[in-house]
Amino acid sequence: MPIGVIANCLGVIIGGIAGSFIGPRLTDSFKTNLNLVFGACAMTMGISSISLMKNMPAVILSVILGTIIGLIIHLGNLTQKMGMGMEKIISKIIPGQSKKDAEYQSVLVTAIVLFCASGTGIYGSITAGMTGDHSILLAKTILDLPTALIFACVLGAVTCVIAVPQFIIFMVLFLLAGAIYPFCTETMICDFKACGGVLLVATGFRMMKVKEFPIADMIPAMVLVMPLSHLWVTYVLPFVS
């Protein structure tokens, strides 16, 4: 039973609904300050994950190569188009959405990556599917619910729809966990979490509007990190140690 996946998606939906109603009543100062706190929380989770890193060269190379791939295939633009497509669908059902300016689109992309492609969510789904331990996803839910509320203050009801691709991605990982996990060593898993931590730190900076990292374009790093970690341990370390 994918309890963690369901709880995480419900957290986004509940937060999105609450934010859609509460948003107009909150001051801009309140939203900004609370978003800073959530950004700091995302960075804290990221730093915690990075501390588990076993092979720094493999993780760094994954982030660099993954970002290059993402930029070449314009993954960030594709993610933005997907988000705006979801927004158009929901706006037909619930009119009166926010102005679709550059800031709106930037917030939308940030929300999609944060909820659907964070290292914590991906690793949590795999762990839940393999071991039945839902604690990682439940902890993510605690952060995602109020974060979705704040995002909904800007994005409106479209925040709830983000739970749809989130559910699909996490459920696929949950169901495939049995096939993936046996091939993963502890070192590969730690480097995977560390790579996700880098994306979370970048997401935190973006949430706090310190720097607009291309976090959507960085997602391919999550695919590369395990194979590169394995190659590093198997073929490189024996020659340099």
C-alpha cells in the first residue's frame, strides 16, 4: 500500500486548496517571509542529504553533465510548457487565475520540480516500494503541505493539479522499486541522495529568490548519478587508491 505516496499527494492538494482560499487574505510580507523559511527548510533537507555523499567526483560530474543534457534538450522549457498546459486546463474549470507573467511561470516551474522531482521524493518512493518504510515521504508531506499553501497564493488552484504528475512519477518509482533496488549498493544510494540534495539546495535558493537556478534542467543528474557512482567505484577508485 503506497501510503507515503498518497499522503504526499494529498498534502499538496490540501495545501493547494487552502492556499487558493487563504491567499487573498495574506499580506505580501507574510507570504515572502514564510517562503523564505520554506526555502531554508528545503536547503536544510538538501544539506542533510549531501552530507551522505560517498563519491564527490561522481556526484559533481552527474550534476554538471545532467544540467548540460537538460539545457541541450531544453528540459526547463518543456517543464514550463507542461506547467502552463496544466494551468490552462484548470483555468477553464476555475477562472480568475493569477496573471501569467514571467514570475508566475518561474514559480510554477519551481513548484513542479520541488513536488515532483526532488531527491527526497524520488528516493522516498523507491524506499517505500522496496522496504515498506514510508517515513521519508511522510516527512516530505509535512513540508509540502504548507509549501503548497504558499505556492497556491501565487499559482491558485493549479497547485493542486501538480499532485497528478507527482502521483504518477512516485507510483511508477514505487512499483519499479523491486526491480531497481537490488542493483543499488549503499554507496550508490548515498550518492543518489546527495545529488538530490544538490537540487534541493538549488530549489531553496530559487524559493528565496536569491538565484534562479535552472533546477528543471538539472533533473537528468538524478538519472546519471547511480551509474556514474558505480563506474567510479568499480573502475576509477582501484587505480587512484
